[in-house]
Amino acid sequence: MAKWNWLQGLRYCVTGAAVALAGSVAVAGDATPIPDTAVANPDKIFQQTSYDLYDASCEAPAAKCGPNGACGSNSGCNSDGYGGLAESLGMGCWNCSDDPWKLNAHEGVEFGGWAQFGYSSAPTAFNNGAQDKRILLNQGWLYADRAATSECGEWGWGYHADFLYGADGANTNSFGNNAGQFDLHPSFAHGDRADWAIPQLYAEITNGDWTVKAGHFYTLHGYEVVQATGNFFFTHAYTMNYAEPFTHTGFIVTKQVSENTEVYGGWTAGFDTGFDQRNGGSNFIGGYSTALSENTQLTQIVSFGDFGAGFAPPIVAPAGPLNEDGSFALSTVVDHQISDKLNYVFHSDVLRTGVYDTFGVNQYLIYQVTDCVGAGARMEWWKSDGRSVNAMTVGLNLKPHSNVTVRPEYRYDWSPAGNTNAGINSTEGRVDQSHGTFAVDVILTF
């Protein structure tokens, strides 16, 4: 009871601070606007996505393709690096160069969000069963953000809140909570096609090189994120869905130790919790992010302790509780910019909980065809319960407008041992060792 009271108090403090700060922003002064490259002001670790949906670096269509924006043999598109199929389809002349339209900030508080509609020919990791051959609202997302800024050595305050409705709600709410707590309450569920969720609700203070975040927030683990606007692909890697937490409740301290290096350290009440603590969940989370060279970034995040009984993998029916002391999780991300247009990412996850051990490796190649078109490939190998699963995904990011992104992809999954727990379908009493999936989504930002 004491533990719950402490966490409940933290929730009230964060909520109260957000309300109080909203009223005091006019006195404190306007916060620094969130850069166009930051969607919902994520941490730097979330900004490793190689093809940013809010990239406003494109040149005006008139500069590349003539005054009418029409590509042609004399348009100059070839000389600017488009050419070939991209030019013939007019992709180099899409109007992705304008700053995206966004909701107006109010007294230093920025509001925004997106609507994501997706279709998949079969369910995949993260996408629930309702996605099978249906067009769904995956994420109807709203956020409010007041950036914490520090001037003249004084402490600066800020806060952030996310609200989500859609098919991804069930994968985004605090499913590591005790039943009925916070956004795991039955009133947040709306059948198999939509749920409400409050992915983040935290307060933040900063002073110079120090930043402290407290409340309910997204994990630092991994490369892919829950936010649709933070990933190249619509579908997700197995490791993201089965080997990483999504959210935490607790606090994180960030220290900028040099121009190129940050370190993190903090405490959370287990994995995937929202202002609750299930079966004694209590763990350390920390790590670092550093530039190995001008073109290479290394990030490692580790968690160890008691992850809480809420972190139950959906693919395995464990023989015992998962809230054992000594559980361990490590994610490693190496992001290397091969050239101005080509980016390579290596990502691995190790998870050990005593009754559930898993290891996975993901590799990404992302190529910027034009300012408004990106092509990517993801190769993944994931092993759980002694059996391996592989998946190869290829896809495009198409930006016909600065507020619109279309992401078609084709994914092929196969398992030498026929791992039905990993999403390889079972039909007519036999195991399908491979299958292909076509998926596409459209994201409208505001």
C-alpha cells in the first residue's frame, strides 16, 4: 500500500505541476519552439530515425523543377541528383519543401499530433489481430509540450502529455499495471479495433547540462518507437515488440558530459507501468549515447532489477512470474551515415528474466532517393524459446506534401522451426514456416 501511495502521489504531483506550469508560462516567458525535426519533442535517442517525417530541408520545387514545378528534360532535376525513375514520376517536384502546418502554440505550450490510417494483409508484431485485411485508425495522437529551458544558470521547468486513440492504444497503454489502474481501466477499451491511452505524462526540469524527467514516459531502450512519426516502417521488428518495454513510471536524469556524449540514469517501477507498481517492480535504467566519429553514433541502454509481473511476453505462456530480481535488458544501437544519402543502423536487444530469454539483431539500410522520397530495407533475426524467426522488410516513404507521408512496404517472415508463437501462422493443423505481408499507412500531421 505504501508503494502505491508513493506512486499515486507522483502522479498527482506531475499532473498538478503541469496545470500550474500552464498557468505560469506567460510569466516565465515563452519556451524555445520545438525544432521541426522533433515530433512530440522526443528525447535525442528517438531522433535517430534516418528519414525524418518533419524534414524541412528540401529546396523549393521552383528551384529544382522550374517555375511551374513540372519536371522535364530541361528542368534541371537531373543535375540536382533526382533523375531516373524519381524524375519521370515527378517525385522530385512534390511540395514537401514548405514548413509543415502545425497547431498554433499558446503562451509557450506547443500542441500537435497526427492521424495514422493503416492497412495490413495479415497481423504482424505490434499490429493487433484486428489489422488483418482492414483499414484502421492506428493512431489518433494529440500532444501538449512545454519545453524545459534553462537561462543564466537558473532551473527551467516543462512538461509533456500525450493522448492516443486507435488500434495501437492497446499496445500503448500501461499494460504492466494492476488491472484497472491509470489507462488500463476498462473504460479505456473500445473493442478490438480501438483503445484510449495516455502514453506519456511527465514533468521535466533542466539546468545547464542536467535534466531530470519524472512521471510516466517512453523507454530509452531500442531504436524503433511507438510513435508512427518516429519510424521508417509501418510494421515493427520482433525485438521492439517482444524484448523491450514501451513505457515506465519513475525518473530519468540526463547529463551532457561533453559536446558529443550524454549519460542517463534513473529508477522505474518495473516495465510498462503508468503510476502503478505491480508485484514489487523496481529497476535501474541508464546508459549513454556518444559519437564514435563524425558519422557514427553509439547508444547503449541497460535495465536491471525487478521488471514486475506486468512484463509478460505475449508469445509465451511463462511457467512462473516474471518479477524476479536479477532480470536484465540491454539494447545497443549503432547509427552510421555512410554518405549524404545512405544510412546504416545496427540494433540488438538482449533480455533475460529467468523464465524468458530472448536475443535479436536488426539491421537497416535507408536511402534518400530525393528530398521527398526515401527507400529502406530492414533485416531481422530474433530468437526466443530456442527457436529463431527471420523477417525481411522493404518499403518506401513518400511525401507528396510536408504534412503527408505514405509508407508502403512488403514484409516476408520465415522460421526454420515454424515458431507459431512469433506470428508465423498455423493452418489446418500444420505450421506455415513462412508468409508474406503487404502493409501501407498514411500519416497526416498537424
